[in-house]
Amino acid sequence: MGEKSLQVTNRPGEFITCLIIMIATIVWVQWTSILLSMAWGIGLILLIYSLCKLRSLRKISIQIRDTAIVALIMVIGYTLYHAFGEIIKNGLAGHDAWSIILSRLSLILFVLPFALAAALTKEKPLYLATGSWGKTIYFPWIFKGPIKDPIWRFMLIFLVVVCGIFSFFMDWGQPQFLVLIGYALSFALINAVLEELLWRGYILSHFVGRFGELKGLIIAGATFGLYHYHLGFSWPVCLLFSIFGIMMGGVAIRSKGLVPVMVMHFVMNVLFVLSGMIL
């Protein structure tokens, strides 16, 4: 999942196949039981074995095999994350807000298999770095557009606009508003850091390395959005999150790191909590 194995492909059939594998995997593990998720994982192992055999005969690209491996790691990570998250929620029954916040710490178990895979293969993920606020970003298409700005100014304008929009959905006069702010900051810090490590640090890095920036961004962004289904969002809302995931992935690519997109993710999560979308 990184620089040592960059093998960018432009064959559309491989890109579509890999996109389908990732989408099918993230939908399946959220929609079914742990046992059925394990069955999917076994199916991926058999697929990987078959692809390795075919690869030796030069009948298939390494891209599809590598995507099946990433999907298998995702099954393992999601299963651990979801199981331990449920244990935390059950252990804190009656403390709904804190159970949700602390259950996000189980994302560490989602990140861990990807980190171990990168360590074992000795590959350095492309965007597992601080990132630069001074890199150029374009409006409205991140990579292209009539307006260009440094990331820090683009981010400032973006955050002012979204804060202004969300302000209309907040109940500023509620008696527990200060407590809600505490919840929002706690949730957003845990969630933003761990999700960015996972989705942009490891997964986006892998697919950009294999398919280039645009196609890699589509695969990682689409999968990121659909992953939110288990958090209680509908599939149409998850598709909107996919668009947002593509935007955040673009910021990570342009900045060559995670800190700018972590800040973006953090502020959005705070606004989601304060507006009642989360918690």
C-alpha cells in the first residue's frame, strides 16, 4: 500500500472490477452478520488464491489481486471495530452520548490491520504524512478550476461557509448546549483522526498508487461514504458522504498529507453533533 509497489494502470475493466469489489465488501459487512462477513472473507481468500495462480500465467493484473487483499483486510478490521464498539456501547448502557464517543476508539482496531499490512510489506503510504497548508488547490474541482488558492485559504473559506449554513440548524438556546459542545469536541477529535488515518492515510494511498489520483480517489471516496451506513445514515445520505469523501481525499492529495483534511473532518463532525445529525 505505498511507494514501493506503484503500478498505475489505465485499463478501465480493472478499475471497475476493483471499485465493485470494494463497494460490495463495505456494503456486505455492514448489512449482514459477523458469520456472513467471515464467509465473505473466506471467499476473498479463495479469490486471492485463484488470482495468484492466474497471475503466474500472466492472465490477470496484479491490481485486482491487491484490491481483494485490501478488501480482506477491511473485513478483518471492520469486524474487530464493530464487535468491540458494541461491547463498549453495551458496557456504557444508559450513557448514550459517551458510549457513542468512546465506541469510536474501536476504530483503532480498524486501522491496525492496515498498519500491520503496510509494516509487513515495508511500504510507505503516500499520504501518511503531516501535509502542507501552502500547496495549491483549485475551485471548484480540487485539481482543476478557474480559481486557485493555497489550501489554508481554501479551507478557511470552506469552513466559514459550512459553519454559516449549519448555524441555522442549531438550537443555540438549549440548556445543555455547553455539555453538547464537550461531546462534539470529544467525538470529532477521535473520529477525525482515526478515520483519516484509515481512509486517506492507508486506503486512499493504496488506490492512488495503483490507479492514479482520479480513479484512486473515486474508489476510496465511494467506499468511505457507503461505510457510514452502519452509523444509522440512509444509503442516499451515504452517497452524499461519498461526494464529501472524494472532496476530502482531494485535499489530502493536494496537501500530500493528513493534517489539513483532519481539520476539515474535525470541524464537520463538530457541526454534525451540534446540529443533531450525530448523537
